[in-house]
Amino acid sequence: MSSFKEFMDEIENSPTQAIPTTDLTIPAIKTALALATVGFLKPFSFSNDEKEKFSEEVSSLIQDKSFLAELSDEIAVPLEGESENEFVSRSTNALRRILYEKFNIKNE
């Protein structure tokens, strides 16, 4: 199995930028991430401009090659006997942990 970084590089370099066996594309994921980030910030007292700026920073960060390499190294390949759902959950937790560290967010 290839690393997450290699997987993302393949998608990014493909003509459609679509994730295999889905209808998801990189631009669609970026848009969804931006909307989710703004939604996540709703309870906090940030202006819309601040929310949009933060969303753009997160989107930019997750496209950064060094960030993808760090995430790829963190999640590696699925563990022996690990289900797809368990792998996705572990990967999501790793992504959340790295983003919290990058943006100095306390996990309470």
C-alpha cells in the first residue's frame, strides 16, 4: 500500500482530481473543509472575516507538502487487522491532533 502522501499526490496529478471509487474531488473537499471550519467556529466570538481567514489558513495548510508528509508519517499504513473504519478514525484523530498543535488549540 502507498502512503497517504503518495495517494494524495496521485489524486492531485490526475486529470479529474477525483478520489478513486467516489465522486469526491480535491476542490469539493476544499470547499467542504472551508464550510466545516466556519461551522466549527460559529460558537466562538470571531468576526466573519476572522472565520474566513482561519478557514483559508486550514485549507492552505492541509495542501502543504510538508504537512501531508507529516500526516502520512503519523498515520502510516493500516495496522494488521485494522478495519477501514478503524483506520479512518485513527487517521482523523491524527489529523485533528496535528491541526490542534499547528493552530495552538487546546483539546478539552
